[in-house]
Amino acid sequence: MARIKYLGGLVMLALLSPAFGQDQTQTQKLQKEVDDLQSTVKELQAEVKALRAAQPQTAAPPVATAPVPTSVAPPATLTEVPSGQVNALALTDAEHSPLPPQQSVSENQDSVSRIDNEAPPTNPDLKGFIQIPGTETLIRLSGYAKLDAIYDTGAMGYSDAFVTSAIPVPKPHDDSGNFTMQARQTRFGMEVRRPTIFDEDLRFYLEADLFGGGAGNYGFRLRQAYGQLGNTFAGFGWSAFADLDSLPDTLDFEGPPGAIAPRQAGIHQFFRLGENSSLVIAAEQPTSEVSAYQPAYPDIIVNSVHGTQHIPDLILAARTEGGWGHLQLGGLLRQIGYTDYEQSDRVLGGGAQLSGSFKVGPSDPYGDLLMFGAGWGKGIARYLADTGGLDLDAVVEPDGKLHVLSGLGAHLAYAHYWSSNWRSNLVYGIARIQHSSLVGAEDFHDSNYAAANLIWSPSPSFTTGIELLHGRLLEQDNRYNDDTRIQGSIQYSFIK
């Protein structure tokens, strides 16, 4: 304030001096006082600027605005979500899949790699992610606890899942029923998404269940572990020859016997062909499952044979999808080999699968779906659900040559939504390996599978239901047996 009073006095002195402009000495004196005045003004401006920077800004006077109706809520933002969850689509370059939304007990569709890391139809908004503070990384924990109560009306070789190739043939003398309860389907998963310097999102997926350690045991088993940068997949996961969107929604863990859905290590490269069409090229872990059963030559002693692998399985699959559903056509080329340490041989095998789904009627919010898949080929037994692990890709002939076996698998399913909380599924499936005199009489030839269920999901985190299953196994010598199973399940999902 003292400086301001001094400043005012100098100004008055300059205006009222009678000798201004006449006395040179007085002029020089006034000039010096003006220079001092300018210097003082600059100091005052600097002090005011410093005071404004140090003190909080005062609120601007209120501006009159039209009243906002109380019935209209302001738009929500990501930071307003109380749980801390975010919509990953809003923070990454991921896109909505055009497939119609659906529900699934197994949640397998959530774990499938997709072009551009698209969201699956079972979680189209990619909900459940949490952003790691201070980073651009999003993480989501997933999985469920599932209890299965199972009753078989007859003897069954495998009680934890309805594997029709495990039905005992012929029917045993003790064909009494069996009841079991198990929680081996319980599953754990982790998914990570984040942007990268390549202008493409990175996705990492890890999944395990409790089917490790053999029948009846509870041991962690790795189901999937892979990464996908943009459209390049590398790791262990579902084969590119599989189409998980065409598989039915069942309480049973195994599903149709002819379903093609192996998990194996590989590298996949996606290419977008149009707005809703794509192509994938893949190279995956080869496994030759061969046998040396020779019932027609009982006097020949056959050494133990081992499958050999020399090149990866090669897969090419084209796909188109939309709000109506999807179609996928895949082709497989593989080399099958063996050695008994005295002789060896290699042959080519391969096959094709056509699969898809079609929406039936309107969606509100879910619509009925018709799902199907049909595959055929030579040396594809390890790719079928029922025959994988039975060494039926090929068989060694008496002269040491490897004879490749043809096989097929097919399924048809219809999912009906009684309401948004209630749904049912009707499923039928078959698997078949050609009849051959080179194969053991007790080996697999044909299996049939049928299932019908009623599932209730009153909330996203709780699902329960009941399912009726029937299966029949036919062996190479035409002996057969069947089994009927009733299964009830309760499932609690961790995050949904």
C-alpha cells in the first residue's frame, strides 16, 4: 500500500509542476522520477502475479442455467463405477463381435482367440476388467466353482464326464447304476489386455481346471496359456481347426463325441478379408497316434510302435459372421509317422470341417440358436473328442507300411431361450472310425450321443440345471453297449 501511495504522489507531482517543460533541471528530475515509477510498476506486477500463483483460485460467480430435471441422470463415466471395473472396449482397440449374444455354462467362448482380439458373444462388452493403477494394463480374473451330481443307470468307464468311448462293451454282469459328485470342472482364468507401441492391442490368457492327476483326482491342469498381439497368436490354446461358437451349451464336460476342439501349442495368423470375414493360417503341434494291432496275422510278433512327428500340422480356416450367426470352413493337412526302431514309415493325412450357427427368431436379449459341425478326413482321430488318445490315426500293416484310417464327427444342437433366465438345449452327435481288419476287434468303431437340458441363470454369477444324456458305443466287432445319465449342476461364476 505504501508503494501505491508513493506512486500516486509522483503522478500528481508530474501533472501539477508549473516548471514542467521550461526548466531543464526540473525536467531531468521528473524524467528520473518517471523511470523510477516504471520500475516500481514492474515490481508490483511481479508481486501480484506471484500472489495469484500461490493462492487458490476463487470460484467464478454463479451463472444462471436452466434447471436439470431430476429424472434425468447424468451420463456415467468409467471412474464412477463403484466396483472399479471398466469396459475394456472403451480403453482399448478391441471391437464388438457381430455374433448374436448367448449364454454358456462352460464359458469356452470367452477364451477363444479372435481376429483383432474381438469381444466374445458371451461377454460382448468385455466387462469385469480392472485397470492397474499407473499403467495402461487391464486385468480380469475369471472362472467358476462347479459341482456336478451324476447318476448313471448302468456301468460307465468314466464317471466325471460322459465319454461315450468309455462305455464298457460288452455289458458287464454287474451293470448296476452309480452315483458320484465331483467339482473337477471348477476353473480359474486370468486375462490381460493393453495397448502397445505397435498400435495393436496385446492379449494374454491363462486358464486351468482341476482335471489333472487322473480320474477322480483333483489336480491343477493347464488348459490354455497364450498371447496375441494384434492378429498374431502364439502359445497353447484352442486349435485353429476348432469352432467353439458352434459347440452346444451342455452341463456335461465332454460334449458331443465328434466335436473338433483340441487344445495344443501353435502359432496362428489372422487376416481380415472384409468387414465381417476373416482367414486364419496356423501351424500347430503334431501328434501321431498310431497302433499296430494285427488280428488277421496272429503269428506275427509286432514290436512296440511310437508315433513320430517331422512337420507341424497345417491349418487354414475361413470364417464369416454377423448378427444372423456365422459359418466357418476349415482344412487340415498333417503328416503321420511311426517307428518301432527297426522300420518306420510316414503318410499324409488331413480333413475338413464345416461348422456354424444361425439365429432363429428375435433376440430379447437372447435368441434361439441352431448350431452344427461336420468334419471328415483321414488321420483325424486325435482331433475328435471321443477318439483322441485311442491311437486310431493310422495302423501299421504287416509289411510295415502305415495305413491311415478315415474318420468323421458331426453334431447338431438347438438352444431355446424360454426367457432371459431360462434356456434349454437339444443335442445330438456322432463319431466314427472306419471298419478295418487291421484294427483290434475291441477297438472303437462308432458312438452316438444325445442330450437335453434345462438351465436356470437368475443372475450372471449363478447357474443351475439338470441334464439327461444317452450314449451308445459300437466296437469294431459290432458288439455294443449304452448308458443313460442324469446330471445336475450348480455353478458360481467368480466375475460376471
